[in-house]
Amino acid sequence: MSEDIQNTEKVEQTGNEQVKAPGKKKVNPVVWTTRIIILIAAVVFIWYLFSDRFTPYTDQARVTEIIIPVIPRVSGNLIDVRVKLHSVVKTDDILFQIDSSQYALAVRGAEANIENVIQQLGAQSASVKAAASAVGVARAQLDRAQRNYNRTERIIKKNPGALSQADIDRVETSLNQAVEQMANAEANLAKAKEQLGPKGENNPQLRMAINQLNNAQLQLSWTKIFAPIEGYIESFNLDAGYFAQAGKPLVTLVSKDDLWIQANFKENNLSKIKIGDKVEFILDAAPGKIFKGSVSSIGYGVQTGDKSTPGSLPDIKSKSSWLQDPQRFPVVIEIFSSDVKKLCRAGGQADVIVFTGDHTFLNFIARFRIRINSWLSYVR
């Protein structure tokens, strides 16, 4: 009997243990994985919000250089081509020579014109002297006629019948003729002086002739086309005999030293960026390497393409996405090292990150990020 009771107690204990065992549930690994993913996503999201302001990053950046089209100022056939594609030229190097024959003739014609003007001025000067001499003769005749007229009046007053009316009329006619001759002589002198104009270089005829000579000499000098800056020749496709047209580019000259990086940042990246902020960037031309620079300037406006011409209706573009596309603004990055500039090519791609302050953790992550991207540029 006692044995049955003991067996019954053991069975009850075993049953109780079996009832308690289901209370210890095992955690589902899917739940743990979901929680970890949510936590990581939250951390990444928070990091993205802060990094987007304090360490903004963009891969929409390009090397920009001064690009100058080489444009002739006069037209003519090229008789000498001293460069070729990708040639390195220095400032004031002669690039092309245009046939100068017609321009040299124009210079000689302008020189001959100056000599002709000088001769004309000499002749006009002689005319002035002759006119002045004629004025002197006319004045002397007028003085003599005036004296005769005065003497005749005195005689008439003393003895009214001493002179005949014919004599009196002859004296008056002589005086009137002398006055008229004097007026004509003075008018001729004024006309001769007006034709002669001012003396020396102030003479308008001489000034015009000198200006024509200067213009001809200037056009002759333009037949030699010089390099305006130091750089590289691009867009080259011509040879001797090519007819160069004034105002039409012959080649393109890419500056060797005047270059920078234009990084296009999203508008909400700009809130913390300041001129002088330190920058690190990578170039596709030099994978695996990190270069340093600084923010030189920040753009204040871009072309949106929404402006309508007067008299037309506005062009409104509908967007189906619920998030607006971010507007980007250019930020100019100054390149410090001249050795880095040698690696840059106009239009080359770059990745840029800006450090807006002493944010230790964010700066560390940003440096790690751009180094990862520099290694990835090997496989772009």
C-alpha cells in the first residue's frame, strides 16, 4: 500500500514538472534579427541626418578649368601652324601666323596717306600765307582810298566848286571797292585757315591719317596669334592653308594652372558649409588616393528653367513622386597642391566631403567613408 502511495506521489511530481516546463519559452531568432535590423536602421538613419549636415558628401563633382577659345581678330590663310593637338604652350607663344600681305599693304597705304596729308597741309599753309598777304594788300588799298576820300571831303568843305561831281563819284567808288576787296580778302583768309585747321598733331586731317595708320599696324600685328595663357591645346583640326575667319575659334586652350573642383551639393547640405572649411576629395584619375582642399566659394543661384518669355504662358511640370527632388548648388573647392593639379583634367570626376567643424565621431566616419570610396574607384 505504501509503495502505491509513493508511486502515486512520483507520478504527480513528474506531472507537475511537465506542467512547469512549458513556461520557459525560447526566443524566436526571427524576432531578434528583426530587432537588430531595426536598431541598425535607426542608427544609420540618425547618422545620415547628422552627417548630411556636418560632414556633407557628394559624388557629383567635376574638375573645372579655365577654357579659352583662340579666336583670330583678322581673316586670312594660315601660313604657319606651330602647334598640334595636346601641345603644351606658354603665355605669348606664337600659335599661328596668318598671311600678312594685304595688311602690310594697308600699312604702307596709311603711311603714304600721312605723307599726302602733310603735303596738303603744306599747300594749305601756303594758301593761308597768300591769303594773309592779300589781306595786307587790301588793307593798304583801303587806307589809301580812305585818305583820298577824307581829302576830297575837306576840299569840298573849303571850296564846294573845286571838284567836279565825276571826281567825287570816282573817289567814293574807289573807297567802296577797297572796302569790298578788304572783306573778300579777310573771308579768303578765314576760309584758308579753316581748311588748314589746327597746327601740328591737333590737325583733324593729320589725326585721322595717324589713326588709320595705327589701325593698319594693329591689324598687321593681329596676323600673329599668341597664346593668352599657359595651357594645353584641344579641339585641334587644321593645318597650313586653312582660311581663318575673324571671330571664329581655331582651337581651344585649356588652362594649366587655373583649375578647381565644382562640387554640386544638395540644398540642405549647405546650412553648415562655410568658406574655408576643410575638404577631402578623391579623383577617378588617381584611385586609392586622398587629396586635401578647402571651400573657396558657395553658389547663390542656379538656372531652374522655369522662366517664361513675355507673352507666353508658364510651363508647369507635374511630379508624381511624393518626395521633391533636391536642388543642388555649386560649391567651389580650392586645390592646394600643384602636384594634384597635374593629375586633374577638365571635366574629370571627383568625390568630395566637407568637414564643417570638430565633430570627432562624424569626421572619423566621414574619413573612413571616403577612403572606402577611393578604393572602390579602382573598379569604377
